[in-house]
Amino acid sequence: MSVINISSIAQYIDQKIVLLYKFREITSKIADSDFDSLAGLIAERQVIINDIDNKTEKIRKIIAEQSDEVSRILSKLIRFEKIECSNEYKPIQEKSAELEKLLIQISEEEKAVYLKMENVKKDLEEDMLKSNKSKKVLNYFNSFVGNASSGNTFNSVT
């Protein structure tokens, strides 16, 4: 395999790592955010996810262009498999290990985001339920107002 392909893959992995640090920063903001800023932060994260997916696709394309043996080794390395490989592949192996470590950390932090989203969902459901009850009460009172103003209530007594 050429050094250029190894360095290209390594560069894309480095770019993914930078993006994941940004993702992690936004993730920590989500856990502490209020409802109004939540949508913007989630949109920012989605942009980063799209960039990461783009880098991943470029890596896969480079790997697909390699011989079967090289492709097999590279595929295992980017899937974080622990394999013995020549020094030629060490940069990718090391960067993949760093990427894996970061993904594990983010996965742990995602739990706080999940709880935040669950709490937001619960709060919204409660607000909707309250709103629905308020609407029922309002409709109930409005039915009296409508009947009273037309005289229906007084006529029904006689």
C-alpha cells in the first residue's frame, strides 16, 4: 500500500477526531441547556454528524480501492479490531485507537443527553395535558356562556 493512502486515511481519521471533539462540546452544552436552545444545539450536532459520515465514506472509498489483503487489514483497523499489523499501518491503528476512546467517552456523555431529552419530552407531555385540560374546562364554561346568552338555560327551567 502506498504511503499516500495511509496518510490520507490517517488525515481523515484526524479530521473525524477534531469533529468528535466539537460534537462532544455541543453534547455537554445540550445536557445543561434550556428548552429554547436545545433545537439549535441538536442542529449543530447534526451538521457535525454529516461531516463525520462524509469523512467515513471517503475512508471507505480509499479502502475499497486497495487490494483484498490491504483492504481487509484496513477495514479491521477502522472497526477498532485489535490485530497484529506491520509498522506501515501503525499510524492508522493508533489514530483508530484514539478515535475509539473518544467514541466511548461520548457514548457515556450521551446518557446525560438522553436523560435531558426524556425530561423535555415528559415536560412537554405534561404541558400538553395541562393545556388539554384547560381547553376542556374552557369549553365547559363556554358552553354555559353560550346557553346563558341565548336564554336556553332559563327556558329549560320552566
